[in-house]
Amino acid sequence: MRTPLGNTWGPPARVSGAGHVPTPTAGVPGPIAILDSRRSVGPWPDHGRVPRISTFYGIVIAMYYLDHAPPHFHAIYGEHEATIVIGDLEVLSGFLPTRALRLVVEWAELHGDELAANWQKAREHVPLDSIEPLA
């Protein structure tokens, strides 16, 4: 069976009396990428996946591969999402609540060089680096 993310799932695993639970096929990444601050994020083909480069206070920072200009990143908080320009930290599109936006801008001011480097890596379709969360 193919999922919307393009993952191939193996046969269901049996859990005593609990029914069927799908398990990823060996060697195929599952639908959720786990962020490990010791490793680079990716490389993934553009099968609808978005590399998470940081997470803090319930805010997910992500960057798409081969995304449109200007250089930017995506900040997701609950049902809200905003696209933030790396150069001036202005909201390109979308919306975040005021407090979440303030935290994202504070984080981005600390990590502007790393964001710019990740933007270049995304353009070259190479693995993105994780960036430390806001403490």
C-alpha cells in the first residue's frame, strides 16, 4: 500500500489482541522524521516531506528543498504557519500568533547565518543541518 507521502508499508504487525498496526518496510523512512540535534536533517526527495531544522516551545521550523525565492523558512505553530524571509525576518505569507512570532524572530536573529547556509544547502538539494532551539 502506498501512503500519500510515498512510503511503502510492510504487512501489519500483530499486537496481542490489539488488531493490526502498520510497520514501515525496512530501509524505508517512515512518515515522521525524528529530529536529532547531532545529525544533519535529510536528505529526502521532495515526496511531500519538509525537513525540520529546529523545534522549540511547540514551534516547528522547517525549510523546503528547491523552494521559491526570496530565501525563507517556514514556522509552524499549531494550525498556524508563516513564511519568514531570512534577510529581514518579515512575514512573507501566513500568520503566527504574536507571541509565537516574537519567539521565531528572536530565534532567527540568533541563527541567521545558519539559516542562510541551510537555504543554500536546500537549493543544492543536500542534507540540511539542525539548528539549536531557542532556550
